[in-house]
Amino acid sequence: MMTALLFVGFLVLILLRVPITMAIGLSVLAALVQAGFSDTLYIMPLQILEGVNAPSLLAIPFFIMAGNLMNIVGMTDRIFNFASALVGHFRAGLAQVNVLSSMLFAGISGAAVADVAGLGMIEIKAMRERGYPVPFAAAVTAASAIVGPIIPPSISLVIYAFLSNTSVARLFLAGVVPGALIGISLMLFNRFLAIRHDFPREERASLQTIGRTAIDGIAALVAPGIILAAMLTGTTTATEAGVLACAYTLLLGVLYRTLTMARLWEALTETMTITAVIMIIIGFSHVMGWLLAIEQVPQELAQLVLDATESRALFLLLLIAFLLFIGCFVEGVPAKLILVPVLLPLVDQFGVDRIHFGIIITMALLIGIVTPPMGIALYIVSEVGKVKFEEVALAVVPFFIPLIIALLLVTYVPGLTLWLPELVLGPQ
């Protein structure tokens, strides 16, 4: 009864558009009361504090801060110009620029929403001026933002590492090939659409232009290089690498003379707000996980699935179908906080590598940000692009083809995920 109240209450509140923090908190509180815990007001804050009291979570605000600093010092424009010089002359030039910009920006922000908000306005404006249909421009912007939390650094993967007791460095390396695969899939699909709809292409940039934009653009891309190099060499922890990325970004702002006290304060307040929301969700989700553990839900679910099938391939198919469905209603981070503790015993039973599973669940839930009715990326691009939500939701549907194909490849070809971590760090 308590488990049913926990999940049903949470889903009902989500469908009623109650903020995610309140939805988790209220459903957990109701479950505690229903279960008869007399000291609920003592247990709940204690479990919340225990949930957020983890050193690995310190990396989150610094990665968020690095992405916000990159936005306020003007790196988004430089990245877009660099991508335009490289691939603007391809078929559907600005659509390809859109995807490549997202891949480059992913190495800075670590968050899909930051990609949509940071690059979206620039990309949609440029595509509108060149005659692209605005719903299409908004749709490709939302779809390409999915690579944000997969290509390192990634806030979402840091949270998964905390939940699954896995290496952040391995997860970051595991996301490189799948992130590139998503980008390539979207670019190939853009080419197919360009042939059908005769989309325009830009003039080929001169070597001088490519060189000039590369100097500006590559300077921004050193930040993820700092993070990966520092972590892989064992010089720093993930948290310390985030601090280095922030320091480097501040240095860029000083060198480019784009950093002001007003902009710095804006980045700091945005970072504190986002971090606070994430930590509240983590705290409430820890209480939820504690309740589920008491009820032995993970073990019962594992036994139920094992009784239904022993096929690893069928299990993976059911898993991604379930995750895609959940992603339609719940955002990636809270969904992961709720589902990972429940699904890990099942994943272990079927012999799925935890690093591999981390990329699968991240990709599947990310597709949810462009899936109606709750896809947050669709709401952002409709606002940024001044286009109706229904038009964007309809225009994004074809992009599920390359996204689902990429997800299936990553799911059923583990080498795409595990090859790079094992090459650099050795077998687990």
C-alpha cells in the first residue's frame, strides 16, 4: 500500500503540473504517514541530510558554474561561429551547425537545458533569417540538445556515479562515443531532410575564417579537456576538476574583457538556484529510496522480471521502452534518482555492466525532454523561437528516428560505451 501511494501520488502530482521538488516531497511525506511512522518529522529531515551528505556531489555546483560562466562570457557565440565555419557549407548547413554547436557546447555545460537556453536563441534566429521553417529550427535545436548530458562533463552522469557507486571518470569516457553517435545520426538525418526539402546551405568559409573562429572556439573547448585530463591522470578529483574549469573560464572572461561583476553575480545566483533545486530533489529521493528498500521493492521487481523472462535482449528492450515512457512525464535527474536504486539489482542480475547501464538510462530519459507532453526542451524552444508548442511538438517527431536508432545501437552494442573507458583506464 505504501509503495502504491508513493508512486501513484508522485505521478498524479506530476500530471497536475506540481513542481518536481514538491511532488517528490509530498508523495514521500504521505507514504511515511500512511506507513505509520510516528516520528515522521524527525525521520524525513534526517534522511534528506544523509542523502545530500556525499563528497561526490560537490562536483555538481562547480560543473553548473562552469557552464553558466561560459554563457555569460560569450562563449556560445564563438562556438556557433566555429561550427558554422566548419560545416555551414554542408546540405542543410545551419541545421548541421546546430547539431555540431550542441556537441561542442556539451563539453562545457553538461546539461541539456543549458544548451537549449544558451544556444537556442542564436541558432533559431540564424535559421529563421536563412529561410528555414521555424518549427523545424526549434525541433532540431531541442533534439540536438540531448547530447549535452552525455558528452563529458555531465551533471547527470555525476549523479548516476553517486547512486551506482561507479567511477565518474569511466562514465565520462563512456559518454564520448555515444554522444558522437547521436550527433552523427542527427546530421545524417538532417542531410536526408535537406534532400527532400531543398534546405539552403551556406558559403564555404575560407581557411582564414576557419582559423580565426577556431582560435576563439577551441579556447572554450579547453575546459572539458582540463576536466578529463585532470581526472584521468589522478591529479584531481571530479570536484577539483570542476573548480579548475571554473577558474579557466573566469580567466577567459578576463582575457576577452566580457566578464563584469553584474554578469558574475548572475552566474553565481543561477548556479546557487539550480544546485539548491537538485540537492532538494536528491534529498527527497533518498527518503523515497529508503522507503522502497524497507518494502524490498527492488528485490521483488527483480524476481518478477526474472520470472517473466531470462532473455537479456528482451530485458534490455523492455527496459528502454519503460525508460522512454517514464521520460515522457518525469525529468531525467529526478527520474534517475528514483529509478536507479530500484533497477540496479535487476541490471546486475542480467549481467549488464553498470557503466553501460548508466549511459542507457541517461540517453533514454534524455529523449523525454523532447517528448510531449512534459518535454521541457520543447517548452523552452517554443518560447525562445516564438513558435507554438504544438508546431514544435509535431516537427520534432521525425527526429525520434535517429535518436531511437542511436539508443538501440548503444544498448545492444556495449562496446560503443565500454571501449574507450577500458582502453584508457583498463578493464574494471
